[in-house]
Amino acid sequence: MIRTTEVTVRTQGHCDVHDLTAPLHEAIQKSGIREGQVLVFVPGSTAGVTTVEFEPGMVRDLQEFFEAIIPERRDYHHHATWGDDNGASHLRAALLKPALPIPFRDSKPLLGTWQQLVLVDFDTRPRRRTVIFQLTGEA
């Protein structure tokens, strides 16, 4: 059995982090699938998904980490190609990745106690991001 659902998230860009754990639980509960896995996917090339402990300190650490390894205000070749300012956004998203599989059992994601699913938007402007949950498994 396969079920696909989407949620929309309004983001501010610049490494804006959003907790998607509640929408993940809801997608699993509404799917009618008791055991399987959910593929979490964000279309586009300037955002990604991962799991972290979603709390203010870790969010700030994540933002500072990406700024340290891929500074936003550097001149990237991408800027010359397209005349825009989001080269760092594309590199950060390529490092994080746009998709993540999460197993579930008894209609509950098998996340660790302090593990939450998050969306990170790296673009340089606010966006409306679509996040796709594609669930595969058995009822």
C-alpha cells in the first residue's frame, strides 16, 4: 500500500528550521498504514530535511555550523551564472539532502526520544515549501 500526502510550510530562508514531527505523526496516522516507512521529500534545490533534537540551542548550533562551512555572503560562481545571491543555499541543501526515509511501526515513527524531523530552508528569501510524505507499508 502506498499513500502520499503534502504539507505546506512558510519559511523565512537563511537557515530557517521548522519542526515537522507533528505533521509526520499525522501523515502516518491518517494513512491507514500500520507498519512501513515514510519517505520525506522537499522539492527544490535550496532546502533539505534531517533529524535533530529540535530545541533553540541546537537550532542555533545548526545555523552556525552551516554558516561556518558554507558562508552565505561569499561570492559563488552560481551568482554569475544566474544573477542571483543564493549559491550558498544550493551548496547547503546539496550537503543536507532533500529526502529522508523514516521507518514506522504501530502507526508511530521509530524516532529516538530526542529526535525530531526538521525542514531547513537555506534560500535567501521567504518561501512556501511543500513537504511530501510518501508512505509505503501494510495496514
